[in-house]
Amino acid sequence: MLTVLPGALGAVAVAQDGATGSSRIDGVAWMNVRDSFGVALADYTYISDKGGLLDPGGTIVWTVVGLEFVGYMIIVTTAIWFIGFALSFAWLDFFANALRGTAGALAGQLATPAVLITAATIGAFFVAWFIVRGFHARAVIQTVTMLAVAVLGPLFLADPLAAALGSDGVLAQGRDVGLAVASGLNGSTNRNPDLAVSTLQGDMADNFARRPVQVWNFGHIVDNRSACAAAWSSGVTTGDTDRTQRALAACGDTAAAAAAAHPSLGQIGTGLLLLVSAAVLLLFAVVLSYRLMRAALDAIMQGFMATFGFAAGGFVFGPTQTFLVRNLVNTGIAAARMCAYTVFIGVYLLFLGNLFQQARGQVLAVIVIAAVVEAVAILQFGRLAKGLTRGSDWMANRFSLTIQGARGGSGGTALGMGGGGGKSSGGGSGVSAIAGLAALNTVNTSPLTAWLAGRTVNPFSPLALGKMRSDRVNVATAASRLERHEWASLARQNWRLLARREADEWGGIHTELGLARAIKYLDNNRVPYQHISAVLLDAGATHSAVNQALRARSVRNETRSRNPYGFAPLQKAVASGNAVMNHAGTDAQAAFAAQAVADADSLARHTLAPDPGARLDHAFIARVEEHWDSDRALRANIRPEEWNSVGRATRTAIAHRLATDHFAIARAFNDHPTPSNREALMTSVKRLANLDHTVPEAGLDPWDL
């Protein structure tokens, strides 16, 4: 059993793979979840030797790991799809039209002249009753409330669920605001909700599927090498594991090829650990999706209930008005829930993304930490939902107390809110002066009163007209600031395109050399430093590459000579060349070498060749070349007056020769950082420094043109 059966399973599996040529997981393929490289998660394959009759142990390991792998991919893909599906609102499209049609039919049956006249008559009776009893403030509040219901009712009843299901309704607006905040927290300025959801799914696919699978399969992340990343992506898409192993070996990742050729029992334990973490992720996704869908469905239910309030109940004092207030408040709170929940998931995904970035390949450790974080997030999510529910009830109660004429700050429970009910706020002999002032304040702060007073907020307050004019000026100023912000956003888009174009000249934005050229171009064009990092990230550079490139440029700026008599491009080339020597053999060597090439290119551009017909002092040039490797020899053999008397064309020829040679040497070291090229770069930097006269008494130098 232990020898023949596993071998037979391996043979069958190999035969099936050869017949189909694909290992797609059809159960989740329809979800179309893809990573940032465009590879569908359903196409992921565990790259491993399948064993055979001569290697039954390998067949057993491959079989068990394969079952774990399929289970892990199904759970992770489903969880990521759950979150994207809930945030995209695609599920609401299935029954949105039917719901709006049903709500419209209900409003048509309720909003009839007979019902309206009856409800208004009952409401007017309460106004008369309050006047007879001496509760004038309550009478005013009831009158204003009835007017508000009469004005807003037709607008609402024309399409009762527009506020909930409309393209610009409260749910969509809350979701869009939450996505904008979440995208901003993750470093993106894109305001397209669909693109934001797609980007969110891509980041989650990288963090919870692509990188963990690679570490599980090979013991490390193969994406650190672009050629290996492309080989792995192509291999899992086609499902050809043998070709993928060969491609990984060909791209230089022999460790990955060896791990795939010799699966171990430790991979089974790793799979169990990932399965537990994936289960927590799925639970987190289900809780999030449930909360989002429940908030949307609650808003729809409140829209149905508000139909009764605007058709009749809003005119009648007491619980029916409270019922309408609760419906409207809960609809607004639904938008707040959508925004809060979306920002909540954005913050957690930002935190998890930063964990993966800081882990530097320790993906499995972060996966375990992420499972703990998600478990805590589920508990905090429940607390957030309860807090919003309490806030909704508190707001509805306060609005209802105000409508019912309760004393300001008296607390208690409004009629229709449950609990102890609402007691009369006035005594038997009439309303008190404080209650009257509270009622006047309610009318004064009402939006309806502001519109009736010519869009003047709090019209009964002192200096209300002056404040209105001041607010209009502030609105105009804010609009002007918004225009400037839009202009800055447009400029940033142009910077991104120009940076990418410049980087393409030297290999692209994904290379250290192209990134250094892009930074140099942005700096030369006076792009503010605080925008450079964001522009480069928008152009396609990675966070780590941008950080290393900016670090190299900062070191160059901090260590360059500050001599006012020096030549700035020369000083930068010398500083960046020395920085390469100081960081040789480190992870940052490539970024510093690219910065040295960029500065060498700048030096060459600022030292043009002399005119072809110019007369050169070749004897002087030969003497300089003979001694330019030693600062002491130069000072001993060439006097300052000789530098001052030699022609400008001769000095230009020396400068051009040194600059072009230095650029070629720096480029050679960047392409092939061998010891001989490093020695040549050190010699070239020393020559530049030797010929830079830092004091006027030393005479002119090749760059004093």
C-alpha cells in the first residue's frame, strides 16, 4: 500500500496533467481574482516533482501538499472575492430594479389625496390643541415639521429608494468616500471606485496568495528577480510544471528549482499553517461582507418604511413622526456605516501590506501575525457596528425630542422610541420661558428656516447677515483652492508621464538607472521634493527602489563639496562616485551606482568639446595627463600662472576628455560591478578631484570656462 498505491497515484496525476495541460481550479475560476501580475489565482499550480514508482515518498508528499494547496487557494480566492464583491455593489444590481419598482408601486398606493388630507387634518388638530393648552412652542414646531414633510414628501415619494439604490445615493456615496480614503491611505490618488476595488483585490492576492505560495513552494519569493517572476507567472498560467522548473533554473534561481525537484515533509506542515490562517482570512471576509450587505439592506428597509411616514405618518404628532425620523436617520447612518466599514478594511489592509513590506521575505511569519490581527479586527468590527447603532438611536431620539418640544438638554426618551416613553415637557399652566427659548432656538437652527430667510444660517442670531456674507466669501475661496488642487493633480499626472519617458531612455522606471534618470529630470524641472516619491510610485516604481534611489541622492547632496568656487556638476560627480565606494557590496550598491551614472552624465553634458578649429596646447595637455593621478604631482609640476595663461580651448579639451571618460567608466561599473571596474571608477573620481581647484590662488582649472 505504501509503495504501489502512491506510485500509481503519481502516474495517474502525471498522465492527467499531460492530457489536459492545465491545472485550473474551475470551482473559483469564475471569480476572476488576479494578482498584480495579471495571473488568475485559479491558475496557480504547486511546482513540485510528482515522484513515481521509484520514489513513492515523493508521490505521497506531492499528493498531500497538492490537496492542501487546492484547499488553501479555494479559501483565499473566495475570501478575496468576497471582499471585492461586497465593495463593488454588484450583488445589489441583481434586485435593485425590482426593489425600486416595488417601492414606487407602494408609494403610488399610499400617497393619495385622501390619505394626505386625513393625515394633515390630524396633524392640524395637534397644532390647535397645543395652542389651546398654551404650548405655543410645540405648536410652532409641529407646524414647521408638517411643512417640512409636505415639501420633502413629493421629492421622496417620486422614487422612494433613490437615496439608497441610486448611482449617487447615500450607500454609493458612503462606499465611494470610504474607498477614496482607503486608497489615499494606501498611497493612491485614483478616485475610480471600480479601479480601487480591483487594486485592493490585486494587493490582497499578492500578500495572501502569490508570495505565500512561492515561499511555501520554494522557501523564498522568486519575484525578487524579474525574470524568475515572469517565468513563474507564465508557468502557472500554462500549468506546465516541468517547463516552469526549467525556466526557474534558467533565470538563475537554482534554489527554487532544487526545492521544486525535492519536496519535503516540512512543506506539509507549512500547508497546514497556511490553511488555518486562510480560514481566519475567510472568516474576516465573510464578516465584512455580511456587515456591508446588512447596512445596504437596512437602508433599503428604511426607505420602504419612510414611504409610510412621508405619505401620512410624518404629519401626525408623536410616535409616527418619531418613526419617520428614525427611518431618515438610519438611512444617513447606513451611508456612514458604508464609509466607516470601507475605511476600516482599508486601514487593516494598509497595516497588513506594511507588515508584508517590512517582513523582507519572511512571509509565513507575517501570515501568522496577520491571522491574529484579523481575529482582533473581527472583534473590533463588531464593536464599531454596535457603536454606530447606538449613535443612530441617540440621534433619532434627540431629533424626536426636539420635534416633540422637549426641554433643551433634558434627556429622556421621545414618544415612539421605546423605553419609558416621552413625558410632557410643559407644566399644566403653560410652557416655561426656558422651553420657549429652546423652541425658538430649534426654529432658528432649522435648515428650513435658513432657506426661508434667504439662505441665512441662524437668522435670529446677532450678525447673521454678516456671517452669511463671510461664509460666501469663504466658499468662493475654497472653490479657488479646489481649482488649484485640481491643477496640481493635473501637473502631477504630467510629471508622472515625463518621468516615465525619461526613465525609458535608460532601461525603464523599474531599473535603478532609469529611476535615477527620472529623479534627476524631476529635480531639474523644480518638481517639489515632497511630490517626487508619489510621482515615481504612480509611474510604476516600487517603494523599496524609490527609497534607495532617494537615499543615494540624499547622500550625494550631503557629502558634496560646498566650496563656492567649485563646479557644481563636478562636485556632484565626485560625491556620488565616493558614495559608490562607501556602499560597495551592500544592497544599496545598485542605487548608488545608478546615481553616479546620472551625475557623470550631467557632468559630460556641462563640458562640451572645444571647437574643431580651435588651437590646443597639446604639450600642456600631455603634462596634465602625465600627473593628473596625483594631486601633489600636479601642484609640483604645473604652476597656477600656467593654468591662468593656457587658452580656454585647452582647458575645455581637458574637461571634456575627463567628463566623457568618467561617464563611460561609471556606466561600465553600473552594468558590470567587477573589482577592475570599481578600481577604474575610484581612479576616475580621484582625477576629477585632483583637477578641481578649490581656492582661487591655485589658478583656473579645466572647468573655469
